[in-house]
Amino acid sequence: MSTAHRPVRRLTRRLVQLYAGLALYGASSALLVEAGLGLEPWGVLHQGLAERTGLSIGVVSIVVGAVVLLLWIPLRQRPGLGTVSNVFVVGLAMDAMLALVPEAHALAVRVPLMLAGIVLNGVATGLYIAASFGPGPRDGLMTGLHRRTGRSIRLMRTAVEVAVVVTGFVLGGTLGAGTLLYALSIGPLAQLFLRVFAVRPAPDGSPVVATGSPRGAILRG
């Protein structure tokens, strides 16, 4: 392939990774919902709000993502294509997957669903972060708070996610073994799949659509 075609091929790959990753992220969250053994922190909040409002969990995810994105304004964060896409694609994919997957009752089915959801979430995270089109709204909130307060990203993430989990649980969201296993494993899984799906940097002078996302804000490891 000629040098002139390389930037186009690279951009195409990044776009495919972005939307595949976001769609898989929504699908993995849906598997955790169906498993009923505990959700990821923001999933607990989304489920709790869905229980209270009667909206689907995917629609709640979109609304919460949009509200969080508004919080970027005072934090002076700049959204990228991946940021805006994250708001809509994850929620739509979650509702679509929930409509396709039959309800699970037996523990022998729910445990594999939980494990599949966690692993798939790690794959999805590696895909969309490695595409480097900007962080998701929730991840950008962490980095924005880090920059404005001077506190570590780890502290900001922990504080926000503890508040999110507690609020979601009070509203009726599901906490359980899946929540703990997700918290312990998502960092190593995401780091592994970031290496698998890494896109080589563009050569000097090549057009770049967006800069890389703050990986330290997203990974828990």
C-alpha cells in the first residue's frame, strides 16, 4: 500500500475500533444486567434510576452520559468524537442486547453471563480507548476533576465511583459478586486489550482526527 493511503487506512481502523468497542461495551453491560449478580459502578446507578423512572436502562445511560458531559463545561474539558459517540452508542447497544438475550434464572447460566460480561467489557474498553478519539463522558469527568483540584486521578475516580455506587444501590441498583469482580479485573483486562488493539501513531505530518485519551483515568489497575 502506498504511503498516501496509510492515513486513510489508519483512520478507518480507528473508526471501526471506536464503534465496535462502544457497541461491545453496551452489550457487555447488558450481560451483567441479565446475570443479576452485580453491575459495574455506573451500571448500578443506571439500573437504580431505571427502576425509579420506568425508563429503559439504555435510555437512562444516555441521559446520565449527557448530564455528565454538561459537567465538562466548568471543568474546561474538550469532547472528541469518541466522547459524543459514547453517550449514544453504549445505551442503544445495551437496550438492543437486553432485547435479544432471554432472561436467565439458573445460577449455572447467570455466572457464565457475568464472566462473559466482564471479559467482553475489557475487550470493549481496549478497543475504544486504543482508537484515541477522546475519553467517554464519565472518564473525562475524572480527568477534569483531577486537573481542577490537583488531586490524583485514582482518588477522583474512587470518590466519584463510590458516590455513584451508593446512590445507585439506594435507588435499587444491583450490587454483588459481579461488582467486586469487575472492580478487581477490569484494569488488568483493559491493559491487556489496549496492547492487543493498539494503533501505531501517525507519521509526522499525517492528519490526525483526535488525540489520545487519558488512559490512566480509565484503567483501574
